[in-house]
Amino acid sequence: MITRTTQSGFTSLMTYNIQKLSSQLQDVTLQASSGVRIGAPSTAPEDQGMLVRLRAALNDQQAWQDNSEAGMSVMGAVDDALSAANNTLDRALELVVQGASETYNADDRASMAEELQTLRDQMLDIANTDFAGRFVFAGTAYDEPAFDADGNYQGSSDVPTIRVGEDRYEDAGFDGSVVFSSALSVLDDIEAALLSNDTDALANLTAETSDALGEVSLSRQRAGRGFNRFDDARALSESMEAAVSTRISEFAGIDETEVYTRLSELQTAYQAALQITSAGMEVSMFDFI
């Protein structure tokens, strides 16, 4: 028995074929234009979970890289400040040595005291260094200056950290009391000894000034090591970012030859289906687009 295809059946069959080809053509066109094999959740849904995790890992690496660069900037500001503090104490040491010498008189020492006051003010400004809204020597209390006008520490003994990896945090500040309290105190003592023309006190303050200078130098070394740790973390996150990006490309990317071949085939099949339907039903192919 011969089964005849009715006009209605023909229309339904061709409409189904055209819709199916159109959907496939849209998917492959999107792949060709984006270079990505996995698009909407409906496309390869079994791969979506892995792709989401890979993209989250990529975002993490980018965030940690940004954090590392921020940490490097903080340590750079700290190093600049400590370099200035080092120079300030170097000059103070010169003055205390000169002041202890019998070569100078009371008037000379009074002039030295004026310069010492300037150096002390400079040191206080350095101790209250503000970088991008953070007082870097105030510990975790970095929203406020580390020292008051009298040189009293009002920061925190806790040091802030920045996350630069899955389980990696690096120090991003200093407890200023460790770095500057001795320096500010000894500068006050030197000024007082100069004003009182006390050569014996000045002689004793030479060692204290050297100790304060040594503490600043040690802190600068710690800042340098901190900068290097942030730099290492940044380099690691860059390497991991590249690795994850490659994995995403391999996982979700396309084979260009395969995709463009498939695109050409679908375009040809789609146009042929439209022509067949149009010829069979004598209607415009635009009714099916």
C-alpha cells in the first residue's frame, strides 16, 4: 500500500526541519563568532559546571594579582618613607656627635637644637606617612595617623595583611611603635640636651641615636623583603592565570576548521530546505525565518 504525504504533513515536516537547521545554524554561528564552544547553559550542559569553576579560578588569580600589586605599592611607599627616616637620623647623628664635642659652644648648640626640632617634625611626618588613605605605620588602625603631635603611638600592634593566594596572606603595613618610637624619643632628648648645653648627655645619646637608626634600617630591610614576597606572589598568580586561561581555551574553545566546515554545511542545508519548501508550497521563504 502506497502512503501519500498530505500537504499538511509536508508542511509540518519541512517546518520542523527548517527550525532544527535554524537552531543548529545559530549555535554554530555563535561558536564561530565567539571562538567558544560552550555558550548558554543549554549548550553542552554537562560542561557548564567545569567551565564555571575554571572561570572562578581565573577571577581568583586576577584578584590575587591585583592584591599583590597593591601590596607592592604599599611596600614601595614604606621603603620611600624609611629611606627618608634613615637620612633624617643620619643628620641627627651628625648633630649629636658635633654637639658632644668641646669644639662647639652653647650658642652653637642652640642653633643645632633648632635644626633638631625641624628633623623631629620631619620624622613625625614620616611616621604618619599616608599612602592611598592608609597610614602605613599604624598597624591595622590605618585609618588614623600612627602618632599624635607629641609623638605618642596611637596605632595598633597588629599588622594588616593582604590575601595573595588561596591560603597565602602577606603583611601590608607596620607597627609604627617598633619603627619610630625610639627615633622620636631620642630626637626629643637630643634637642633637650642641646638646649641645656649638656655635652655628657649628648655623648650618651650617640649610641641611642645609632640604635634608632639601626631599627629604621632593619625595618627597611623587612619592607624590601615584603616587596619581594608580593612580587613573587604576583608572578605566581600571573603564571596561574595563564595556565587557567589555557585550560579554558582548551576546554571551551573551538576547532576552527571543524566549526567553519560545519557552518558551511548547515548554511547550504538551510538554504536548500527553504528552496524546497518554497517550491513545494509556493510561499516566500521568509515565512520560515
